[in-house]
Amino acid sequence: MKIREKAGVLWGRIRGRKSVKFIVIGVVAVAVAVVGVIELTGSRAAGAGVTYEVVSLTTGTLQKTVSGSGTLRSGSDTAVLAPVDLGVTSVTAAAGDSVKTGDVIANIDASTLASSISALRSEIKSLDRTINSLSSDSDSYDVITSTLAGRVKAVYAQAGDSVGAVQAEKGGLLVISTDGRLKFSFTTEKETSLSVGDTVSVSVVEDGTYTGTVRKVSDDKKTVTVTVTDNGPKVGAKATAKLDGKTLGTGQLSISSPAAVTTPGGTVSKVYVEENDKVYSGTSLVKVTGLPDSEEYQSTVSQRAAKAELLVYAQQIQEAGAIVAPRDGIITEMALQANTTAKSGSSMFTLSSSGTLAMTVAVDELDINSVAVGQKATVSVDAVTGKTYNATVKSISQVGTSSNGVTTYDVSLTLTDADDTLRIGMNATATIVIEEATDVLMVPLAALQSQGGEQYVYVYTGSLPGDASQDPGTKTTVTTGLSNDAYAEVKSGLTADDKVVIVTVASSESESSESAGMNFGGLRA
């Protein structure tokens, strides 16, 4: 076929394409880096041309992705239950508020709190007796793990100890500080000038000096409670508060927000942690052997664990004289009302972990089978420019939603590095990495051609032909692997030192063009 006839056929193919806008945009981008131009002749292809672009291969990470949009939501909502009956006198927080551990949520009538806590302790003791009566000499064992983050500040159990005996004497196998602070109190003869939030110097006997913070001042301005970090100082150590070198008072350090670790019955086989160790939710603490596995036993254990958790919170409320936030977070729902009673076990408010956000995106049915739990993703947020966040696929809906003939499936993701910049309800786009190849050689898709089921490229030889009927380089067969919209992984046929030629056929008559990557290749007469 002669060049004029070839050009006519090419032009006819180009005119038949539907994606004209996309192709024109591609030509504009390619034209910037044109290395050589060969004009076609002939009345049908008047003004038309072939452009060559020489490009180097790239080595790096190739990703194939699926994207979807949605809004940020809370990733960890937990209903905070009333540990005992609480008479609410006023509510000081509302839905949407960000709170820290110990912040006051509502004021209460504390007149019956002591007796309610005593009754709760009695319930726990009764459950302990039931658990001990269900204990057996079986070889079963259980590894007790932490249900919260904190620092171990007391270890009472040792290998060989009876769980029941240790807990009867100490109240638990070990104690975790949950808010990062130890505290001590002292009383002055005269009214103090200190206020909540003031900073003082704290000397701890046989340990060192720390920065302390005034957390509470009594109504008569004479009793002051100061907190210091729990990272280092020992529980029970003597601590002295000073300001400008002057001694203010001395007290004994105790855990500001303690959580005793307990388990029903058995024998301690191994203790995995030591005093001052930092632990997280899921950290192994103690291995206990000789546990029964009956349904009654397991049910009683669950009841006991729930009651113990309520007791810890009730003690926090008792100390503060108010309903307080058990941890840092954002209040997403508020059920408390002034001049009402929050019944034991009822939900008072819902708390979302401030650092945990999630989002749900709709993925097309054609892509959903490529998405899997555990895949990584990046999230861009409309309101936060110049920054992306990491996320992980947590769940995939098995039920699709159809709209206008298109079916999509909800994919839930959890952000792993959310910060204070992000807020619930913000619009975001998630890009899920469904396939990834690292440290691979990549060739632009526009340089790839195929013929007879074989893929090939033109390797640049150092010069370009002046005649469009000639090949623009050495025709080289390649084997490819993973590909996305721009690049394909090169498995064989090319090296990192090779350069390839992208051939683009253009026609000025209709401002349309098509590249060799769309199977046009070199032109021969």
C-alpha cells in the first residue's frame, strides 16, 4: 500500500473514534516533547503528520488502583454506660464536643454514690465466688490481654500464684495507669494561690525531678492535687511540690486513673510484662492455667469483666464528683439531661476516639472483585490541600446497590494516621491500591504495540528516519506484567538503558490524532 493510501486509511480510522477529545488532549501533551516530525503527502492527508517522541524507561513502583468518594465518619463509636444510678443535676457537654480524659461531662448528686459503689463491689465479689466454685483442674489456659492502652505501674502476680489469692489481697493481678499520670495531694496551712492548670516542680525521692500540673484545688484553697507523668516515678514514692525553689507540700504518689487487671480463678503460669512497661489494647499480660470452659463459667467471667470495668469508671466519677470522660474522644451522641437519673447500665453518651476516622466508598461491580480486606489506600480530603492520609480496607459489602443500571458495593476503610485537621463529615476521596509491583522497569503504554498476539516496541537506535515508511527504531518483542492507565511493567525484552519511540499520527484537517500505542506503529508503503 502506498503512503497516500496508508494515510487515507489511518485518517478514516481516526475519524471513526469516539474519544476524540481525549485523543486531542493526548496529542497536545506529546507535542511538547517531539523529537522529529515527518509530513505525509497526498490530498487526503494534506497537512497530516507523524511525530516521534523518544522516551527513557522508568524504574519504580507501579500501582493499579480503584477510587471512590465519601464522607469521613467516626471509626470507633462506644456507648459510655452509667456504672451505677446517677442523679444528673446539669449537663456541661454536648454532641460534637472534643473531650480529654477526666473532662466533666455532667454534674451529679453524689450523696448516694459511695453506697452504690460499695454495692457494685459486693456484686463483683459474689461473681468471684461463683467463678471459684466453677474452677477445675483442667489443662486449659488463657492469655489475659489488655483491653486498653496505658502503662503498667504495679505487678502483684508471679508464676505459680493462685489467681484468687492474689486478687483477694491486692484487688488484681496488676494495675495499669490509663491516663499517663500519677497524682499526689498535700494540704497547706494557709490558702494557696495555685490554680488548676498551674505548673510546679515535683521532686520524687530516689528518682528525680519532674514537671507537675495542678489538677484540683479544694474549695477552701488549702488542699491541692498535683499530677506528674507515670513514665518513671514509682507508685507509693514520696513526692514534693515546689515553686520558685519554695516547698509547697509533700504527698505519696498514686495512680491517677487505675485499671486493675483481673481474671476469674486459675493459676498464674507466666507474667509477660514488668512495672513501667507501656501496653496497648491486645498486649499479652498474664498467662493463666487451669481454667474451666463451661458455658456457665464463661458467662460468669464476662459478667465479672463488665462489672469490673464499670467499677473503674464509677471510681473515676467518685473522685471527680461528676460524670467525666473515661478517655479522649469526640462526643457523637448525648443522652444525659439535667434533673434526671441515668440508670445503671444505660447509655449516657457516645464517645468516638478522636484519632480514629473511617469512610465508606462505592466501588463499581466491575472492580469490586479486585478489592480485598487489608489492602492499602490513600485518602485525599477536599478541605485539606497538599496532604494525603493512609487507610486500610476493613470490610466489603456483599450486597450491591443499583442506580441507573450501575451496581456498586460499599467498601469501608479506616484511616490509620488521622490528625486534628480532619473532622467528621468532611468530603474525601479514597484511592485503593488493588495491585502493586515495586522496583520494576516500566514502559509507557503509548509505546506498546501489538500484532498477532505479540507485544513490541521500537527501540531508539540514535537517529530517527526521515521517511514515515521506515521503522523508527529496532522492532523489539517485549513481555509485560502489571499495567495501569499510563505504564506497563516490563518483564523481558528491554533494559533500563533502552529508549523507546512513541509514534503519533496526526491530521491537521480535523485536529485528531492517534498514537502508536493504539496499534498504528510505523508506516510502510
